[in-house]
Amino acid sequence: MIRIDHMHFITLIKFRKKASDVVEVAKEVMENLPKDLKITGAYWTLGRFDAVLIYEAPSEKEAMKLGIDMGNVMQTQTMVAVPREEAVKLL
């Protein structure tokens, strides 16, 4: 089932500080997430980016707040994602 009351976001993350500092900031941010923002996946990765965060938020503004909160220890690149089923309907 697709939730249309929330937008989907994928954030690519590059650490600016050592991993232990990133973990501390991320833990604090995750503990203080707005109730209407839901993390659906968090992964550390190999390659150009160090991590990927997948989440739902009611708007781009809420997604932007999350990036700002993490900005001191990580650089982020966030994309809006459309579920495949919804994108196919656009064809």
C-alpha cells in the first residue's frame, strides 16, 4: 500500500568527521525526529558515499530540516523518490 500523505526521500551521506562523531550526532538526531518523519532504511555503504538514509516526510521542508540537523558532521545529497507503481501511472 502506498502512503500518499507522505513524500519519500533518499539521502546520500558523506561523513565529514570520524565515524564515532557521526554516530553520536546521528543517534541524537534520530532520538529527536519529528513524529511525522519515518525512517524506513539506514545503511552504511561502500563507494563514493558512506551511508544512505531512506525516509518518509510530509514535505520537502521537513526533509531539509533533517539535512540541516546532520550538517555539522556529514554532507548530504537528498532526492525525492516516487514509488515505482506511481511513476508507471504517469506513462
